[in-house]
Amino acid sequence: MSQADPTELEVGSFVRLFNSALRDLRTYLRRTLRRDDDADEIAQEALLRVWGSRDSVSLDTARPLLFRIASNLAIDRLREHKRWGLTPLTDTEHEIDDVSAERIVAARQELTVIQSAIALLPDKCRTAFVLTRIEGRKHADVAAEMGISASMVEKHVAEAAFRLSLARKRS
């Protein structure tokens, strides 16, 4: 009798959570944030955080935790929009000039890591990620262009976000 690999069990539990909760989570976030891009981004971030806590949380029962994390992230995003919405553009111009050389070098190094990680993504995963996250196109438009379903685009983008998160943590 063979025993199941614990990593495979975790991945299977996470995939079940992802498949069962993503649609409801995105609907909730879209109602809360009123912006599809923000809702998609926060849903992915919440899923990544649940995945990151898999050592201390049972993924089979993590749905309430997922929604709590997403809710907190949504509140943060709304505060961020409010804060930046009230900041006049002229106030930020001076801040850009005051960025330290160390911060510029660190940002360039992180950009190199991310670019390398994007280049290593599977073709469809990379295409979906670049078109939605970098070019800002809608999932439905990308799905039509790629000849796949919108939910498959979501899965490719989630996979890309997960892999990029891992790459950033490794660097």
C-alpha cells in the first residue's frame, strides 16, 4: 500500500479551495471594490497568503480564512485609493526626485528577478499574465484571443502570480 505524498495532498486541497471559492470570492470583492482589476488582484493575493499559511491551517477548511484575508486586503486597497485619490499630483513630484540610490538598485534587482521569472513561465501562463497584468486587458478579451475560457485565463494568471511570488521570496 502506497502513502500519498503530503505535498500532493496540500496541492489537491488548495486546488479544491481555489475551484470552490474563486468565483464567490471575486464576486464579493467586485461588489466591495467596484473594480474588476483590484478584485482579481486581491483574490490572487488572498489565495497566495492562504497557500503560504498551509503549514498552520488546514486547506480543507480554509474558506472562511480566505474571505477574511480578502476582506482585510480589500479594506487596505480602499484606504489606499482614498489616500492617493486625495493627494495632489504636484505633491508627489518632489518625492520621486528624493529616491535613494540604494532603493533604485534594489528595485532594479527585483525587476530583473521578476522579468526572469516571467520568462520561465509556461507559454500560455506567461501570455495570459502579460496580457492581463502588464497590458491591463480584461480576462474575457484575453480568453477570446487565446481561444480558451475566461476561467482558464484566471487559472493561468493565478499560476503565474503564485510562481512569481515564489521567485520573489527566493531572491
